[in-house]
Amino acid sequence: MLDLFTLEMARLDPACEVISLHDTAELGPVLGFGEGLRAGPKLSRVLNRAEASVVRLDPDVAVLVSFSGLHLPLGRRLRLRGIPVLYLGPPQFWAWGGWRKRRLRMAADKVVCLFRFEEELLRRVGTNAVYLGYPLLDGVSARLSRAQTLEMLGLGPNEHYVVFLPGSRPAEVAHHRPLFRQVFTGLRRMVSGIGGVVVLKPEVRSPKSKAGMPEAGDLPDREVGLAVVSENRYDVMRHADCACAVSGTVTAELAILGVPMVVCYHLPWLSRVLAQALVRSPHFALPNILAGKRFVPETLEPEPEGLVRMLGSLMRDSEERRQQLEGLTRVAATLGPPGAMERICSLVMGMRTKRPERRTTNRWIPE
């Protein structure tokens, strides 16, 4: 999202300066409620340092993305110092922690919602919220043909394959990657001649690896016949027959690309107990949340055999596949209209006028 934001800001105003703040890196990505609680002791230290950095930069606008545990208190502090704050991607208050939607009123001058239904819910409690479209909608597209993608993957022109998306957080990948190897092994026994591809985000893979050379962590995947890629991810996803993905943004990307999927997730035991007590949403896969009903198979603590059965059905021209494709088309339509990032950047530029004595510079505080 940062790349799209930076490119669009540069297009709208070539003189604008976009600065990414990395003071939050010490917290690192965490998986689940329990891990978030254990990260708490670092929060105060990182919060103070982030505030000091932003004040030193003295930006025209601070744009905070997600990460509510840090950005809700940070946004409030920055506003008290007179710095305009735009919050992009509010916390999922509709799933748990409803009190956070009120804290947004103090944390941001403007809240840009990721989903249409969030706007009304936030406005009901007095939060200055707006929905401008899904920011990633315009950037999620395939550029290669199916034939080109198959050739890139080393597959034959008539081969079929399933794509596996184990997440981006280290804990997610560590659990789901071995699980997906078991699933692919079982799926190959059910569907002869099928290929498989694991898609990892570039930041998950070691920056020291040589181009064209497999990493040590890729070897177990390759031993069972899985290719591992981190580039051209949307092409690989778009031309797959179906996908097995962890819950998260990637499921919205699959919906935009029109790829049938099975969604799963593993939570450590403490996080699982807290989720059962606190989470109110009946679904956890984004397509199901946006549709208001379950049409995409989703499972917590999945077993390989169950995932194999669900994926096997999607590999065929089955009724389940046809219904899911129709549902994904409807869900993708709710993420419009196109051009969301342009509207978001225009909003940021407009917020600069609140401090007209300052030079025209925008600063970016990332997730």
C-alpha cells in the first residue's frame, strides 16, 4: 500500500515529499491476542520514540495505517501537538473491541475506511469517517497471460495448479507452510498431474538469497513438488485453479482476481481462547464478512484431510466452484469504485491547508 500511496502522491504533486517512519519496527508483527499482550512492554518505549520522531520531522500531515495498538495513542498525541492526522484502515472494531471506534475520534482528524459498511458505523459515534473505495483495488491485477505464467513456473501449457498463501508474519508462515506441504501431497493423490506454488511476500524471504537460487527454507517445499515464488504474485494467483490461503488481506486480493479459495488460520492456544470470548463476527474470511454470509470455506485449526477435500472440490467444475465464483464477483464489486488511492491522496493534500504557514510536504507513518 505504501508503494501505491507514494506513486500516487508523486503523480498528483511532484514536489511533495513522502517520508516513511521505521521507529515501530522494534515491535515487529505479532500473531494473535496473546502475542500482542506480550509485546505490550515494548509499546510505551516505541510510542515515545515514534512521537519524538514525528515531532522532529514536523510534518504537514501524518498518515497512520492500521496497527491500532500503537497508532491510536500516537494519533491522539500528535493531534494534541497540532499535527493533522489521517488514519487509513481503522481497527476491525466490528469483530472485537468495539470501544476502539470511539478512540478513533481522538486519534484522527479523518478516518479512511477500507470497507463501505465501516463508514456508517463510525459516523454513528461521531467519528469523522469516509469510504473512498478499497485502496488496493486498482493495484491488484495480472499482467502476464496464463501461458506466460505457466512457462514462468516451469509448468506445461495444459497443466493445472493450486496456489498456497501462508501469510506474511513469521509465526503464520512457520505454522502454515508445513501444513500446506501436507495438503499438497494429499491433493496430488486425489488429482493427478496437479502443480502447486507457494507464494511468499518478498519481505518474508531472505534478502541475501541469490537470484534464481532456492533458499534453504524452500527446499522442503521443492521436495514435495511445490514451486516457491515471491515475484509476479498477482499473475501466479490469478491463473491458479484455486487457492489455499490464510485469513487476511490476501483473501480480498483473491476475490478481486476471481480465484476460488479455501481460507484457514491457526491461533496459539491463548489467542484462541481470547478470540472465542471476544470476537463477535460469525466469519473471519474477508469475502464472507463482506458478503454477510459464508460462501467461501473457512476453518480454524485446519486438518490436512479437510483442506484436501475442500480444494479437491474447487479443482473440479463443481457447483461449489460455480457458486463461489459468482459470490466473488459480487464481493469484488463492493470494493469499488476504482481510483480509491487517488481520492485518498487528494484528501491528504487537502489536509495540508489546515497549516497554511508550512511548506507543502506530506509525511507517511507506515503500518
